[in-house]
Amino acid sequence: MAKKAVHKNSNSWPLGQRPGFLIRRLHQIHVALFQKKCAAFDVTPLQYSLLSALARRGTADQTTLAADVALDRTTTTGALKRLQSRKFIERTIHRRDRRAQICGLTKAGASLLRQMEASARAAHRETVADLSEAEQKRFIAMMQRIVAASSGGEKATTATA
């Protein structure tokens, strides 16, 4: 028995017009650029975000860091453990809450951030390089607005990869 031909639905929504699809593709593009530009450092965009958040805060508990990078605590804890194993951060038990871990950058972590700053910035710039400077500013402002609206009105942070 022959298969029925699938007819093009004139009401279909092309992938290239769907915000979710485009956002996912843009994320893939950025991660690939980040990995290419920052390959020498062997750090993921998430790890870079955590290191950046710690550099901004000084010290922070894991729950705060998870909120800073907009990830669940389990994923954040795993990334922090990997950073700790490489001696980029220290994690100590909180004095008042034995269940909490306080994190801070080590000298090696701060040095790593300084070393990879130019490469990470280059990945960000290349991600939006096809836009004019004015378009880049508008695009970032629009993304910040969407993120803030979806985060209960919180201001979008710039500590992410």
C-alpha cells in the first residue's frame, strides 16, 4: 500500500518565524562561538557566568548564585563542584546554616576570568556582529525587557555568558 503524500499546510508556521526556534538557534550559535573563542580555557558558558557572578558579589551561597544565573540549584551545584575541583572557587559550609555552602573565587579563578575576558567578549560581540551598533543596543534592551517581564519584574543581569 502506498503512503499518503504529506501536503504542505498553507497554515503552517515556518520555523524561521517562530521566536522560540530562533532563540534556540541563536543560543546554539552563541555557545559555539563561546566555545571556539574560549576553548583554551576549557570553561563552559555556565561556568563563566558563575565565575562572573562570584566576581561581582565577592562571596555568595549556592542558592543566590543559582538565582543569579537563572538555573536550578542542582545544575548550579554540579557546575560549582567542577569549578572547585579545578581550584577556581572555594566552597565552605555557612557558619549559621550548616546546609548552605558559601562560594568565593580563588586567586586562580580571578586570574582565569581576567585571562578569558577578551575572548568571552569577542564571542558576545560576534554573536550580534551582523547588527549595527544601534540594532545591537535595541536587541539587547528588548531581550532584557522580555527576561525582566518573565522574571517577575526583576532587572536582567549582564553576568551571563
